[in-house]
Amino acid sequence: MLPNEKFLELAKKYEEAKDQMKAIREELDLVMKELGEGYNCQDHKTMLVYQIAKQKGTYVHFHELEFVRTKKESERAGSLSKKDAERLGYVVP
């Protein structure tokens, strides 16, 4: 595949993914608003803890609410601390 063909293929995939992410984010925003700030839960498969919190800000988009979660094994840190998740009553490995 020539570089320009690869570029076009990747650009199209990227644009499709952006559209999908936008649609997912819109649906996620609705569900988070319904559940409300402070809602929390744990994914029993991954043991990650998620909590809905006020957005701290972002350079590209500003959403009123965001979710924070404990770190994955491969990450140095998560956006929700293990201590905070344990304070919420979860067991975090």
C-alpha cells in the first residue's frame, strides 16, 4: 500500500472513530446526568471503580460531568485513587 493510500485509509478510520466517540459521549452524558454526580460502581470483571464527578476541565471539549476510575494494572495512576475507592467501600487490588 502506498503512503497516500495508507493516509487516506487511516484518516477515514479516524473520522469514523471520532463520529462514534461523539455519539457515545452524548449517550454517556445523558446517563451520567441521570445517575448524578457522586454515583459510583465497580466493574466486577476488571475490578476498576468508576465515579461520576464534576469535570476539572479539558483543552478541547468541556463536559459538565466526567467519570473517574481506579488505575489498570498497566497504568501508573488512575483518575480515582485507590484510597478514595476504598473509602467508598470497594475492594481494590
